[in-house]
Amino acid sequence: NVDKKWNIHFFKKHYGVVIVGILVVGAIFYLLCTLNEKENQKDNAETIKSGERRFYIDYENNEFIKDGKVFQYVSGSLHYFRVPRSYWRDRIRKMKAAGLNTVSTYIEWSFHEPYSGIYDFDGQADFEHFLTILKEEDMLVLIRPGPFIASERDFGGLPYWLLKDHNIHLRSSDSNYTKYVERWFSVLMPKIVPFLYGNGGNIIMVQIENEYGVNDLGYCDKNYILWLKNLTEYYFGDNAVFFTTDQCELSAMQCGHIPNVLSTVDFLPTANVTECFKILRQVQRNGPLVCSEFYTGSVAYWNISRSPVYSTDIIKGLKYFFSINASFNLLMFHGGTNFGLKTGASSTNNILDLERAGYLPQLTSYDFTAPLDEAGDPTEKYLHIKQTLKEANYPTTSTPKRAPKGNYGTVNLSPVISLLDQTSRRLKPIKNEIPLSFEDMDLNYGLVLYETNLPPVERLTHLPLVIEVLHDRAIIFLNYTKIGTLSRSNGDTMLEMPTTNCSQKLSILVENQGRINNLKFLKDRKGILSNVTLGNHTLGPWVMFGYPLNDTSWLESQILQPGVSAPAFYRGVFTIPQNNSYPEPLDTYLDTTGWSKGIAFINGIQIGRYWPEVGPQITLYVPAPFLVPGLNTIVMLELEKPSQDFTVKLVNKPRLDF
């Protein structure tokens, strides 16, 4: 009772203080609750905002959802490595003007890691700048980081130095391969991360590998593609949708399919579209239908006419896509050019033996008969596609005009020096008992000169010179006089050669015409890959000289040799006038009519291979950024026979067909 009375007395005496305390505690509690509610509202707002900016798949309704709304992408392929950097924005704007909302691009491993552990992301290789322009132009991106990309590029975009390992199994879970992929991705992927849609960027989808359903293993290595998917997921998380794509064949799609990754399909406009999607549904039962490569043209080869793909077939396909809400990518929307020696080759059939598979080197031009031609000008296909997208309620703008081209006239060239001259041999010779491949000599592209002394023969006669495995084309010289050529494309392995009882020098100049990038034969090493025999004699030892052909500046100090014969360097200069109408150089085309086969350079830039002797490509595209007002330089490395008057022309129209 005493305690109770004391408590009552205390409460009465301190009533006011107690009330004030209760009010203060209540106020503090209210304030904390209010602050917490505001913080929750802020978090919710950010969550809602994040939820609105989200790209994902609604598998129940077979749709893409972008920012809370059903979305269908209409995309076109544009490869930064085939278009001069200063033209990237122009090409992107022209694609957007046609109604596209997305751009698809590959990342080419060999372009960025040309030598093992040496990386290049500057200038033309600055793909981050390319992605930044796409974001600035409000274009979404489908990115295809490979590591294998095919794409009619040398070795399918893989770096040549992988082939220095003779035990490597490409596109497989072989650690000899995956260790380099893992190293490459550790450099590449962090550069892509900021551009993912979930991180505020514009990349909505990321491809895993590329058409893995066709590979050079002879079996389907599911462990590899699952490993590659997990490696990609390690860097990207769920900030973009992953997808695969394969040819319209059930076996290919089954092999290329990865669990929890969207499968898509590739096909020509003339294919049975309904049937291709039915096959896709056997692998990908739910999810949006996608054609990741809807071809606007076809691959082009030397000595073969380009195959047409018609606008009527393309438009018919697009209308069908719209009717079923299928997303699609037009490959190519702008092809561009394989500058340098980056073109690849195709094998012509699917037999088991590489040497009997056939070999077709691809053109320098990647015009592809695309909606935007090689120079980025709109074509008839562009107009039809734009009209179709406009009718489907995709926003379009005014059709871009064709850019003027320079007709800079005839250029006189002078013979400078023979390729076989000791001065032209810029690299140290390599000596070996048997011929070595380009890769074993650590040479990526260009030419190799193989030389040996022939054994004396008792009497004058002709003996067969045999090279069982030649990749790809050889010019044969005896005492530096040409006696013939051998070509892998023609299946050549033997040449009758005169012999004497005197000492003779045999020289074999081998050209790498591009590593195979399709079907099963990726291990396409270059050079002489077998013994060379003359009658019953196995020839050797060999002295080998590599010509990477990546520099022509040394020619400037050479004294002209008027009597030199091919293979040789020829050099000339021309002037680009400045006037009020065109103060800067214009795009132009180097017309190689009258020349035979070789490689051309403009102002030291390797613009590609020419081969008018077989066609169909006669002109080489010369973009204005490669030129300067005033004096410019042309160098031609002619391998066979120059034009009679040593001239070329710079014209304002291309010639890409017979």
C-alpha cells in the first residue's frame, strides 16, 4: 500500500512532466513513422520506376514486354568494323528514318585482340563509342559477342593465334579454347555492362555463341554452350534477355538450344516461314517468335555471280511477321566493306574431309544488296521496307538522299619494286626442314614466300611438282621466273615443271585468301601444309619470308624500277580539288579494270583485295574519310599482271556484278 500511495503521490506531483514526456515520445514516434513512410514511398517509387524500365519475356502470352508494354522489335544489322567510324551516326540515322527501332551488331574478337593478350579498342575498334551513338539516337541494341560470329569474316571472327595450338578444339568445352574465351570476356564484358537495358543502357538482348547448331566438332557440346551462358550471366545478370539463333533445321536448333535462353531462327525470305516457326516451336514452346537473321541478300564470292534476293519476297515476309507479332532482324540493313584482309571464305559442302570440302573466298565488298548499299545510300529495297514499316505504324522520317560521289579520273602508277626483291622482305626469314603454316610463323594475313634449292637432275625433263595441301593459292617461280599457279579453289595440287642438272631456286608465293568461317572446317590453317615433292624427291630445307602487308610507308624511299615485273608494288598520286561545291573529299570507287589480282592501298590504308580477272567485283569502295584535300597516294600490290598502261581510275559508280 505504501508503494501504491507513493506512486499516486508521484504521479499527481509530476503530472505535467509525464504528459509532456508522453507527447514528446509520441511526437518522436510519429516523426520516425513519417520519415520511414516517406523513405518507403521513395523506395517504392524507385522500384516502380525500375519496373517501368525493364525488358523481359512474358512466356504465357509469347511476348516481349518493354517498360510495361507489349513490344515488337524491328531491327537491322550494322557492323561497326565494316563502316568507317565517322559514318556510324549517318548509317544509324538512316536506319531509324526507315522505321527501325533496333540495331543488331557483332563484337569481333580478332578485331580487338589481334595478337594474344594485346587489345585494341581505339578508333575504328571503339565499339563503346558506337553503342553510345546508338543510345544518343534512341536505338535499342541486340549485341552478339560471340566469341564465334561467322559473318563472312576471316576465321569467323576468331583470332588466328588460336590455331597455333594444334590440339585445340574450337567452340567446345576444351580448356585449351575456353581459357582464352574466359580471358577475352574478362576484358570485353565489363565494357558492355553499362550499356545493358537493366543498367540504364540500350542493349535489350545478348546472343550466346552464334548458330552453334552447326559446328566443327561432329557432335553437340552442350556443356560448352551452357558454360558460355553461365559466363555471360556472371557479368550481365538479368539486365538483358539472352537468346540463341540457328538455321531453320530441327537438328541445328536442338543443338543450339540452351535451357532458360530464348531460341530464335534464321532464314531467307524465300523459305517457308510458317514451317520454320513450327520447327522453332518444337524447341522453344513458349515465348515470342523471332527471326534473328532475315536475309536481305546473300554471301558473295569471287568468280561467282551474286545471288539476288528480291524486295517482293522481303516485304511479304515482313507483313507476315507483323501479322503474328514476330520480332525480326534484317541481315544486313547496311553491309559495308571488308577493309584490309578480313574477308573469310566458305566451304562448299558438308563432307568430312576438309581438303575435299571445296573452298570459296569471299569478296572485299560486303554490299550484300542490302537496303543501304556499300556506300550507305538508300536502294529500292530501302524504300519498300520503309513504306512497309510506315504502314505498320512504325515512325519514319524523310528518305535520305544519295550522297554525291567523286569522279577523280585516271591515275598513273609507276612500278616501284618487286615483291621478290630482298628489300621487300621486311621480316626475318624462318628456316625449317618442312614448310610451316602462317600460324606457326605467327603471321595472321598476307603472303608467305617459300624458297628451296632443287636437287640436280641428270637430264633435261619435266617432273610433277606436287603440293598435296595448299591453302590457298600459289604462284610458282623457277629462278624468279613464273612458271604457273596452283589454286585450292580449283583443286590444283600438281604442276609440270622443267628441270636441269644445274642449281635452280624454287620460289612458291602463297596467298592466304581468307580462313573458312562456315560449316565444320574452322581449323583452316594457311600456307603449305604438306611436303612438297618433285618427282620422287621430297624438297627442303625451306627458307620462308612472311609479308603481313600492313605497311607501305617504306616504299616512299625506294628508287623506281621501271623494268620490274609482277609480283610488284606500283605507286601513284592524285589530287582531289577543293571548290565551293565540295570543299572536302567525296566517296569514290577505285576501278581496277585491266589489272589482274592483288591488294590496294589508299594513303597507307589497306582497302582490300581486288581480282577483276575473275570478278564479279571490279571496283573497291574508297570512303571520303580515307582521303585528304590535295595530294593522295595509291599503292597496288599486283600479284599477276598490271594493266598495260599502269593506270587506274577513280570513278563515281561501283561495279560489283559481271
